[in-house]
Amino acid sequence: MAIQITDDNFKDTVINSDKPVLLDFWAEWCGPCRMIGPVVEELSKQYEGQAVIGKVNVDENPETAIQYGIRSIPTLLIFKNGQVVDKQVGVVPKSVLENKLKAQLA
């Protein structure tokens, strides 16, 4: 299951991670976010142990959303070594996210 990332645990979970991190910035009221949510959950199961898959509720964690300039949701960021290395805005097929994640596992 994708882990809940908050303003409080962001540094420990994302910045200090020794694995690539895929973060889904979302909100309850966002229709497209609900569409991509199951895809993020599938990836979290598929890449368990290889990557960290997390979700950031932008309404509950505004500091993190502001820090990374999240203006549209869903926005998915991929971090490696504490840095953003890839970004996807909007709903895309699972294969697109999977390819972006695989590129960071190599």
C-alpha cells in the first residue's frame, strides 16, 4: 500500500530514502486523482522493496505542495537521492508511470 507522506515525515521518508520515491500529490475532491489512485496502489505493491511509493494530500500538507510548486493535481514526482528527477502532471496510463519509475531503478 502506498504510504501517506506528510509535511512532518517528508524529509525522513523521501529526501533521506536510499530508494527512488514516486509521490502522488492529490486531494479528496479531485476526480482525476481518484482515477490515478488505484494505479499508484498497484505500483506500490509491484515495486515493494525496490522503490518507495507515497501519496501527499495537498489539502492536509500544504508546505510540501508549495515547496515543490504543485499547482495542478494529480502531479506525480519521482525523487532519487533527495532530488526531483521526473515529473508527470495529470492522469496517464500505468505504463507511463512504470517506465518513469523503471528508469530510476537502473
